[in-house]
Amino acid sequence: MWRRTRARLRLFRRYMHAHPVLRLPWVVLVGVVGVLIILAGLVMMVTPGPGVAAVILGLIVLSTEFPWARRVVSPARRWFRRAERYGQRLRTELLRRHRSRRALRRRTAPGTVD
């Protein structure tokens, strides 16, 4: 499902870039949406809300069209991938520990005769 959606979005973006009349409005629209998300994130840093996440999301939106935003976002993407791998390793380790403890409890359950 996600692959199909990404492929459709990629085709739509190519169409917008290839069309001589729609290219500039598309870039302006992406820029405005990205800046609005960043501004909302800055407001949410002062008020309750996910401010940092909104700022990063706004930069990601801007990075689809602007190379400077892509350069700003690339360290955050690396950090996210590193954090994701760490989370997967941690989850695997915790599941392994949980399963070994559960197996140990089943072997030494009260009321069983050895």
C-alpha cells in the first residue's frame, strides 16, 4: 500500500515539475505549506504541543523541493535511522529476555513435581 502511494506521489510530482505552467505554483505551494508547518512548530514550542516534530516535518516538506532544506534535514534523517535501529535492537533484546524468563517460570512452576 505504502509503495503504491509513494509511486503515485512521485509520478504526480514529476508531472508538476514537467508542466511549464504548474511548476512555479507547485514550488510556491510546497514552500508555503512547509513554512506554515515550521511556524506552527515554533508556536508549539512555546505552547503545549509537539513543536520539534512539527519543525522537522516542515523541513521535510521543504526538502522535497529545495536543496538547502535537504541538506538541513539529512543529519536528522541519519539520527532517525540510527534511533530506529537502536529501538529495534532494544526491542529484540527485551523480547528475548521476556521469553527466556517466561520459559524459566514454566519450567519451575509451583505445583509441579520434579
